[in-house]
Amino acid sequence: MAKKKLIGGGVLHDQLQSLTPVHFDKVVVYSLCGEPSLTVRDTCGNLVDKLMSICAAGPEFLCAETCRRYLHLLPNFKNFVFPIRYPTSREILVANEPIAAIRRAMGEWVFSFFSDEHHPILPSYSLDLTEFIARMVRGQQRTDWSEEGRPRFEVKPLVRIVDQDYSSLSLDTDKKFKTDFTRSNRLHRVVCRVPANASVKYQNEVIFRPGQEFIFFTGRCHLSSGIYDHVHAYCSQQYQPNLQDDFEFFGEIAAPRGDNTVFCKSRVPANWVTAAVSSENVNGQVVEARLPVPFSD
């Protein structure tokens, strides 16, 4: 049998040079065993129970504070009752609603937190939870990061969705909802604390370090965006996979500059907020108070 000669080094080099380069993407995939097991005909109650089990397990793609907050809010959403008038007047219990109708329930639930009896940050907390629910229903991909060491990751869906009419459950696509949210929002000033391994920079200078607090002015729905949303003060923190890393407040940081205070546009991660600041008139004087955020421990 004739033997073939091995290709010489020079010839092999020429052949390799003519090949089209290939690139590999690193994608981290999070998938719950046995999922997706639900359909849009299953109840919201079944979905919430599954989401609570996920949060209780502390998945890598959610930070501990977020899981704790969701575990408090998910039972409230499940047991929420709201009225409808069409086609007949009746009350709806979210737990009994099909997943196909969850978007209506989420909108009603978020707006239930705008009453004075609730902490002013609760509408934002509840809205963030609805985004988490929508992402877990349909699955979510996080695109590549520009920085090295931040791989793309994907969370597989919990619900089998065939009809594309159900593929967009997020309230983010509802412009009227976001406008109404901003008009109703009572969250205007908050106290933020820089966590460990984080900082706030303005003009390449660190203006707030870990453990330091600052006042942040906000007011609109955090899902809204505008053409003038330029950021001048940057909040940076150590990376970890986070499905809800876009839960940020846009507004202005009150930053010290010598003897003066300047207001810099910024985006602050929601988990930096430790309290809301309320003001009321008491005997002709303005009295301010800190309202610590709920579910903080």
C-alpha cells in the first residue's frame, strides 16, 4: 500500500494562511431541569410558585438582594385581586389567571403601589419584578459585553410559547403605561450608598468611594429613555451575571466640587438605593425624613 507523505511545514503554512479565520463565542446557559414545562394556558399561580422556587435557590444570574426582594413580592402578586368591567364586571385573582393574560394583571398590580400607604420605591420594585417574570416566561439572552471577562449568557424559558402574540409580555413596550407611571411616581430623591468594589467617577475622578452616601434625584419610570440621556457621572461595580442589571434609575447625582455642588446626569443601580427622602410641612417648616427601602434585610 502506497504511503502518503506528510505535508511540509512551508506548504502547511501557506494552506493555513488561505483559510477563513473562525471565532468562538462563549455563552453561559442557565436552564432549569425539565423546563419549559408550562404553557400559556397554565395559571399564573403555577408560574409564581416556580419563580419562588428559583429565587429561593439563589441562582447565579440574580444577586442575593434581588432574590430576597422577589420572594417578598411574588406572593403579593399571586394573591392580588383587581376588578374588570368587560365583558362582565367581576374581580380577578391573579393566581387563577392564565399566563396568557398575565400582562394585564402585572400592569394593575404595579399601579396598586402608588397609594400613599406604600413606600415610594415599591412601584419601581414591582415593575422590575414584572420584567423578571416576562424574561423568565420567554427566556432571555444577554448580548456580548465590550469588556473582557464578561461572557454572554442565556436563561432558558419556563413556558412553551408557540403563538408569537404571547412573546412580548413586558410592560416596557407600553408607552402609555410608562407615561402614566412617571406622572404617578412619588420617588424623587433617594439616598444611595456605594457598595464594596464600586465607585462613582466624574471627569475621570472618583467622587464617591465604597461606603460613602450621596443624594440622587430621579422621578420617571426607569424603563423610559430619551435622546438626552447622556451620562456624565459613571457608577461602576464589580461584574457578576445579572439578568436584571438594567434596573437602574436615571437622574442626577449631587456631587461635591470644591465648595460647590454640581448635578451630574447618571444612572444608579437600584441596589445602591438605601432610602427615599420625603418632605412635609410641619408647623410652617419643611421636615425631611429618610424612609429606608423595604426588604433590605
